[in-house]
Amino acid sequence: MKRLSEKQIINQILKSLSVINKNNLLSDDITTVKVVNGILAFKCDMFVRSTDAPRQMKIWQMARKSIVSCISDFACKGVKPLASLISLGIPRNFTQKDIVELGRGFAKAEKEFHINIIGGDTNESKDLIIDCCMIGLVRKIIKRRGAKNGDLIITSGPFGYSSIGLNILQNKITTKSNLRNKAKNSILMPNARLVFGLGLINYATSTMDSSDGLAITLYELSEYSKKMFVIDSLPTTKDIKEFVKNKRYDIDKLILYGGEEYEIVATIPKRNLKKVFALARKSKCKTLVIGHVEKGKGVFMKQNGKSKKIERYGWQHLI
Amino acid sequence: MKRLSEKQIINQILKSLSVINKNNLLSDDITTVKVVNGILAFKCDMFVRSTDAPRQMKIWQMARKSIVSCISDFACKGVKPLASLISLGIPRNFTQKDIVELGRGFAKAEKEFHINIIGGDTNESKDLIIDCCMIGLVRKIIKRRGAKNGDLIITSGPFGYSSIGLNILQNKITTKSNLRNKAKNSILMPNARLVFGLGLINYATSTMDSSDGLAITLYELSEYSKKMFVIDSLPTTKDIKEFVKNKRYDIDKLILYGGEEYEIVATIPKRNLKKVFALARKSKCKTLVIGHVEKGKGVFMKQNGKSKKIERYGWQHLI
């Protein structure tokens, strides 16, 4: 029997559900429901140890990361999480020490992002499962659709560390200790741009979380707004450039299809650029302008005066 | 290393979380957050195939039951579910046919309870995991606390079928086909008393879902309200009485500690009894008056003029 991809599974299940739902469904980083006085934002993100955790990842880091994924989606929509629930599947061989460590990871995330875990559910399962579910109640959110001609395209930080980090953790490559730590931490201790995202609500015309890869994120944003996205310079850093040069990797592929970065990709009107950079400084984000929005469709990269179409696919193991 | 119980795991994790949360935490069947215009109700319930599904249970029944558990908690608090998310952990060997069946189960639950599944998350895991997360936005909920002296204690239906059903499915016992089907269905196709629960909001002083067993439910309600609960007649049926007589089981134990019944246990002022029975008829519930509330503490059973203390523990395998 053929194995189905995540998207195929979702589509198959959506087919069964009632038509009303599908029409009501706002496909965005978080699910929203209009209520009398605003918008209820709602998101679940499941962490599965056997598929999501490299073997070096500590239990408290898994607990923390399960929350970071959810926070990242709230962040990019400019929504402050109001409350969180955690559903746990705990393996039989988990010890009291493991449980204490799990709790410590949740507590760390609570403090880091000023969130409240107020309930949940506990079960026994073969795998360690952490399903984080968050809600927020807001006046507005930043949608995936809304980019205007002339808007600038920004990212909340550089790309590339996660893909390098994953390969280091899988012992496929080695590198200098400075880059090694940054790269490993982007997998083991990822950050979510919550403060930056909450501020963007005043400045951005469209946003999306980039965890499926930069290329696919740019395509989704361009398609929702029915605009052409032109990339002038990929969001990277000196140490990544140096690394790929030494290893002879394709830097464009690393940045565009590396994946698992919890950065925000946004479009902003030019007039807001100064304010966005001030917000980035305050939020400790290394925000970069990577391109601009034009009339048309597709995602293109300008290099040495030439325009090249970026291929549309999600993240993959690259190295 | 010692294995921890569910309660111990929860307490251990709660210890790590910030004090503010613990104080804010309303311990009830659903988690609630006060917002400007009402109360946000919020609940996750995880279904794990390896521990929650007897081998006779079909995939669509698992999908349906994962939703019924969550609905049952909303039902007993008088809260209409506004939206649901489903986080899935799908085993590698799941076929397209299995996914279609899963979707069919969700669709069946949507229609049965008039709910909307509007999003979710899909992952790969060793076990089939279905985490159902629901929200509601209401003016008020029925709490666990609020029972008054003289109130009647009611259940939305009889108890005992689930325990018999589980034992039939595990091939430990056999019985007549009529009871067998009812008993098996109470595990494979449980109901949730949503219409009855939504109506109770106008009549009940306190409520709780009984899925942890009738005895523990009565104890929790009595402790929250600081009242004595006196049981005059256990909620059972003719066919269950006949069954236990033939098999020489202890009927009191079966009813009190059978567990996994998705019935509502509620206290109501005497003056509301007629209206509650009218509601029960409309909701197709076989509602029973089982006792009354008095000044004092503890849960007692009156039998042949004598009063006997009911032991306080949750459901267990009984037969």
C-alpha cells in the first residue's frame, strides 16, 4: 500500500468532513474563529519523540521545543497566547526523574515566553508524545494574504543554521565549534520570535512562519496575495557563507530548502522599515530585508542582474 | 524505578509550573479562562490506540470515540463546543484506506454532535494517537461546586454496561445477545449527553462527567460542595441486575467502580425535577434520581434502613 504524505492525509480527512467546515476553514498558521468581540485563535502542535527528537535532545529540551513550535505560529500572526494545554503520551519506561525533567522544560518555556500552561491530559503511549494546544483572543491577526506592490520582504533572522545543525547531530558533518553550537542550538533550543511578531501587527501586511522551509513560505505568501515575490539577497550570515564555501555546498539550496527555522517571513510597506528595525533591535532579532513585492506571480531570485525562478518545494535533507 | 500514576505525573509537572498558574487553575472537567465577555472553555483529550482501544474497535470508532470523550466533558459543564482541532499521530503502516476510515469517524462525530473540526496537526508516530482539542465561549458553566442541602442527585443514565462490555470484548465473559450488544456498544460506540448537559445549565447546581467511575465522581462533587451525598438507589437496569444475579457478581461494585461511562452526574434543586425529566425525555436520556444532598461530608449508601459509607476509589477491572 502506498504511504501518504502529511498533505495527502490532511486532504483525505478534509474530504470526509462537512462542506461547511471546509468553506469556513481559514488556511493560515493558526486556526481562527470569529466571535462576538474579536477573533479566537487556536493551534495544536504535536511533538513525537521518535520522529522529532535527535538522540542528543534532552527531555526538558523536547518539552520546551513542543511549546516553541506552537508559540512560533502565534508569534507570526501577531497573537499573544492566552492559555495553553498540554496532552501527554508517556511511555511505560519513563521514570520519575524523566517526568521532573519534562516539567522543568515546560516551566522554562513558560518563563521564557510569559505563557500559562493551565491544563492538559495524561496518557500512556509507546512514544513520548507532547501535544501543545494554545488559544488567544484578539482583535485582529496578520494574515497570509495582504502583500502590496512595493512592499519589502523581510525575515526575522538568518536561515541555514537548522539544516547544518541537524546534520551535525546526525554525525554527517563536522565544523568549527562556534558555528557548531549555534547550529546545534537551532535544533535543540530553537527560539520563537514572539515579541517581534506581536509588534509586527502594527507594521506588516502579511506574514507566515517559515518552519516548512523558506522557498515554500515565500510561495505560499505570494500565492495568497496574488503577487510576484522578488528576492534580492538570501537571509544568511558570514559564518554560514564561510562554512558552505569550505564544504562546497550550494548556499542557495541550504537557505531556501533547509527548513525547521522558526523565523517569521513578512511583507511590510517601505515606510515602516525604520520602525520594524527598531522593533527588531528591541526584540533581539537579526531582521533582514531580502526582497520586494511586485505585480505578477511566482517567486524569483535576482542575482548578477539576472532573474531566476525559485523552485517550489518544501524542506528536505540537503547535505 | 517506580512507575507513576496519572495523578502523580500531573502533580509532578504542576510542581514545576509557576505558582500563578496553580492558583489560577480551576480544577474541573474543562479548563476555563475568564475573558472580557465571558468564559473561554478549553479541553484536550488524547486517545491512544494501544491503551484505549480493544482489538475489536474499528478505526472509525476510535476517531469517533476520541471526540466523544471531549464532548462528554463539555456536555457536563453545559458548554456548547464552538470549534475542534485534531492532532494526529499516524503509524507508518497506516494505509490510505485507514485514513479514509479515520476521516469517516470524525465526520460521523461532527454530524452526531453538530460540531466543527476546523484544523489540526498531522505527524508520524509508533502508536495511533488522536488528540482532540475543543473550545467554547460561554456566559457561564456548571461547576463541580454548588450542591445545596436538599438537592437531588441524578445521573443522565444507568451504569454498569461499560464494565460488562469491556469484559465481553476481552473474552472474559459471555452473556445474552441483547445485553451483550448494549454492553459492547457502550465501549465501542459510547454516547455523550450533549443536549441534556446544555439544558442542565438552567437547572443543575453542580455537575461532573462520570468517566472515572461513579464512586469517585460522587466523592469529588461532595468534596467540592462540602456536603454529604446520600445514595438511595444505584443507577442500574433490569437486564444488568439479572446479569449480575446469574453471574453472582457484586452489583454495587459494578455500578460504583465500573468506570468509563460517559454519563453526567448532577445535583438539582427538587423544584426542578419535573423540568429535568422533561429535558431528559427530549434528550433521549434515561435519567435517574439516585440520592440527595445533606449537611455533612462523605458519600453514603442507604440500604434496608442502614447507612453504609461508600469507599472512595476510581474505576478498576472488576470482573
